[in-house]
Amino acid sequence: MIACEILDLFRQSHRLPGARMTIAEIDERLGTDPAVAVAIRELINAGYLVAPDASTVKLTARGFDAIHGGNCRLLAG
């Protein structure tokens, strides 16, 4: 699941709520597949990330809880 891979990127390198990552950085690590953009949008819609601008995403408190829970099933609920 690509959304889990994106959250894992935050877990590996940005361990705080409010951490930011550029879309280019995510694309560099996961590729430019359209599914990556869809997964980012799903994470934003679910409240795990916010997009302060068109090129950056920011980890929310809910996203922080998900990455430290170590369980992608949190995405479903």
C-alpha cells in the first residue's frame, strides 16, 4: 500500500508532528507513478497529512499517531 510507504518515509526521517516533506522528495523515493499522487491525496483526505502549499505535505498529529502505532490499518478508520 503506497499510503503506508509514504507514512513510513515520515517515520524514517521526520519523527515529529508538523514535519514537512516535499512532493519531489516523495517522488524521488517512491517514483512518479500517478498512484503516489493518489495516495498523497488519500492521506490528506483522511487527515494524516495537510498540504500547506502545492509542493509540500505536512504530517498531522493523526499521521504522527499512525506512524508511531506502526500499523497501517489505522488508515482504514
